[in-house]
Amino acid sequence: MTRGTSTSTSHANRGRGWEQLLELWHARYEARGQAVVLRTPPPMRILRSLSGGQFVAVYATEGPPDYVLLAAGLAVAAEAKDCVADRWQLAKLHPHQARRLTAWEAQGGLGVVLLRHQPSSTQWVLPWQRLRPVWERWHEAAETGRDLPRGSASVSFPQLHQLGVQFCPVDGHLPRLSPHP
């Protein structure tokens, strides 16, 4: 959709290209023996079977984080997010995803958002430890109807530098994961 028009576009599979790129890096990490990576799709409830092993299904419950990685003893839960606008909307990280990242970190793991910022052609590891206060401040205000300063519902490109660590598209995110952001 372009600005100033009323034409809408589908949100279905919008981040699929980003996830495919992440999965290429994950396959490389596994092939090199650097990590074990599990893709964690949400649970599905099959409604009916079709021919050839296909079926019609719906999501049964809210899903786990998109990826779980184990690398050099570090357990990582990662949400993959793709940003096509100048600012990444905090609403793109849903409450159940935030709860899972918080619970993961409470058990000693590292929670991250892996963000592709398309306008700048950059990729980011956003540690939940840093992003969480920003997200929670916005979420609480959104839930209670309280006003926040302009720009508080999203993360700007300069804020990405404050909250996260940019990573190289050649090496991927693994070299930038750290338990102490």
C-alpha cells in the first residue's frame, strides 16, 4: 500500500521472506555445528483432511516464539519481525509473545526479537531485556487508554541503535547473541 491511497494489501505471509532468510542462516549454523535451531510453529487443529496429505486447519492456541536456538550453552527464544515502515510498531509484538519472552528469560534464557528494518536495509538483534521496558510502557498505556508522548507506540531507526545490535547479512545474528546486552 502506498501512502495517501485507500488500497489495502494482505498481511498474510508478509514476513515470510525474512523467515526464509533466517532459516538459511540457521541451516548454516547447524551445518557448521555452531547451534541447534528449532522452528516452532503454533499448534494447529485439523478441521478436515484433503487428498495428498493436505488438510484444512486453524491455529489452536497462541504459539511459542518463532525460533528456539541453543548455541554454546546459550538458550535463545527468538521472535522474527519484519518492518516495512520507517518505524517498527510495538503492536507487532503481541502480548502472548511478550509473555513468552519474559518467561523464557525468567528461566535463564535469552529472549530476542530479530528485526529486519527494510527502509534502512538493516537487521537487528533486539534483546528482550532492553526492549521489554519500552514495550511494557507502551502496552500498559494502550490497555488503560493513557496517553503517551508522540512516537511511543513505535521504535525509530535511531532507537534501534540504542536498543539493539545490528548484524551483518552475511554472518547472520548468531555472532551478535549475548546473554548480557
